[in-house]
Amino acid sequence: MRGRRKDVSKRDAIIMAARGLFLERGYAGTSMECLAAAAQVSKATLYSHFEDKSALYRAIIEGKVKDYRLADFSGRLCGDMAQDLELIALGLQDLLFDDEAVSMLRMVISEARQHSPIVKVFEEAGPKQVFARIANYFKACQERGENGLGCPHAEAKLFTDLVIGHRHYMQVLMNIEKAPKAQIRKKNAHKAVSAFLALKKAVPASV
């Protein structure tokens, strides 16, 4: 006999409640009991959707990546590297400078001092997943004969470093500067892609 189909609306309610509680109380300070109460569901319903707090937090991070269509951007690529990279770069900046994403990262940094398991979950569900997609893009480019800067992993690292602008991002995280507006993010994405392609062009085809 098949089990009852899970109520998607309740799953969404749980995730919405959890996003607020995790940011307000931190990962360690948020219990499954509190999450069930905030979502207005029973503990049994909560556990039917998420086996533990870690699984729930992972779903939140994965959902944020999907919101900006970075979990799988292959269907939006046109085959022109400059255009494809600008699309990826803009999506990456939009995700990184999302207000909630910035707050999530601040929380993870704070929790890291207590060696919280949330750090590994955040890395695997967010940054690691996005980075792997970008590396796969460069791998596909090399497989179709595009000149590369090295291994796909190295290309992805250089590209993301150019896109993110770590000094500025750190200042945003420390609340020294505000996140750039959409128009500025678009310009920054274009500059990062132009710099990457210039480096790529300067590298001999045999490298």
C-alpha cells in the first residue's frame, strides 16, 4: 500500500519558518520543536518531510541556489562563451548579494567558531554545488575544443575569483559597504568576464 502523498504546502511552510528562525536564533539555538511550532505543524509532520535539522537546513540552501537558477544553468546557455559566462557571472553575483544569502553566510561564519555541522552542510549544498556546475561548464568547453587556462577546476576558481571580488564581498559581509545594485552587478559581471577572456586569449593553446 502506498503512503499518503506529502503536503507540499506544509513543506513550504516549514522551510519559510525555518529560514526566519535560523537567522534569528542561529542553527544551534533552533530546535525541531521550535521549528514545528513556527510552521504550525506537528512534529510528526515535520519529521515526515525532513529527517533532522541538518536535512532541513540543506533544503533551504539548495532552494536558494535554485532560486537564482544556478543548480542547473545548462538550458539557458547559447554556446557563445562570452554570453554564457556573463549569464553565469550575473546569477552568481545576484545570489551572493541577496540579502538573505548574506545573512545566512554571516550566521555560518559565526557558527564556525563552535565547530557547528552547519558549516559543512552550507558548503556542500551551496558553494560546492555551484562551483561544480561552473567547473563542468569549462570541462564541456574544453571537450568541444575550446582553448583553456588549465584544468576545469582551475578555470572555475579563476573565474569565480574575478566575479566575486573578495575584498568588496568581505566589506559587504562586515556591513562596511552595501551590496551593489542590479545595474552595478551587471557591469561587474561584464568586467569579470572580459578580464577572464583576456587572460584566456593570452594563454598559448598548448597550455
